[in-house]
Amino acid sequence: MIKEALKYIVGLGDANLHLIEGDSYSDKPLHRIEPYMPKAVELNVSTLTGLIDYIMSETDEMDSKMIVEVTSPTTVKLYSRLDINRDREYLMTVNALLPHFYFDSFMDQESFCIALQSKFIANADREDLLRFAGTVEAGTVALYGDDGVTQKATIKTGIASKGEALIPNPVKLKPYRTFLEVEQPESEFIFRMREGRGIECAIYEADGGAWKIEAMQNIKNYLAEHLKNNPKFTVIA
């Protein structure tokens, strides 16, 4: 307590400047008082269209140079260049609203088929996966064994007929993972089934995250095209 009290008393005095061998020193810590430069309250929207509409409307006065940064497949930020204090003004953040799918997790057969139809764009592999997952017979997934790469199961091939089939792998799918205004990246997934409380299905991402780079490039291209007549906006990803 005494040490802190003495430091406080010493700090009450004026700062003294000392010149030692050509260098200037102060005997007290100094804190720069930043000039007051008010910043706008950041806006939040959920679509790229909202961002473009805001820019095109010229509703608010902006710096002569602005940056549109694609920070992730689901986030874009609009902010100014550095000001005199080396700070930036953030005007808008765009966060995509997307349906959620539980990758890398098993779910029951019906929920899986519903999610495939509602949260993935239709393509050939999606239809094959739906056809397989919807017709596989309970109790047969583990019957034929599993070598870690391929699985077999019995599927219904007609009203009263059945057949043995390999579970399709890998599959190329296009889930909704980025802004709906741009092309959804297609990537490879590993499809697995197991016997739990009935048949359970799961898909695992198998592209090492390469889809994120493609999605961010798609967003950048989309924004660059719509802002090509506004050179004050630089789009980066």
C-alpha cells in the first residue's frame, strides 16, 4: 500500500524532459490524447444484395477509398482505409443466413433424407444418395461387413424385390454453405451408414476445406462485377 501511495504522489508532479547524449527522456509515462474522430455505428445485413444496394444508394458519405473484404464464405465487411490515427471505420458487416446441416454426425434415415432435399442443391449424386438412403433395408448395413472404405447393404429394388448394393462413395454434393446470390461450391463427401436405433446416416467433408477458397472467390467475383463502375471500392478476399 505504501509503495502504491508513493507512486501516486510522484505521478502528481509535472513531467520533466531530460536530454541525455542527444536523446530526449521523460521521468513520467506520457499518454497521447487522441483527437476526437467520431465513427459510424456499423450496420448488419444478411445478403450481398443488401450491401450493394447500400453502396449504390450513396445514402451515407464515405471515404474516397473503401475496402470490401470477403473474410469467410459467410461474412463480408465494408470499411474505410486508414485514417490519420491509423484506424478504420467499419460501416457494414454482412452475415449469410443459411440452413444448418450437421456434418460429421449420424442422424436417423428420415431426417437425413429430408435434410438432403432441403439443404442441398439437386445434382446427380444427391439423387443417387437419396435413392439409396431411402430404400436401404434395416438390419443389412452391417450384415455384409465394412472394410473402412466401402459398405454394402440390401436395398429395395421393387415392390417385392431386393438387391445387394455398395453404398456410394465418395459423393459430390452442393450444400448451401455460402451466400445464396453466388454459386454453391460442389465438393466431395464420404457417406457412411450404420445400424443404431434403426438406420443412421452421416456425411463427412473430404476436400480439406478447398470449398471455402472457391466460395470466397465466387463472392469476390460477384461483388467485383457489381461494383466495377465504382473504382473507389476495392474488393479483396
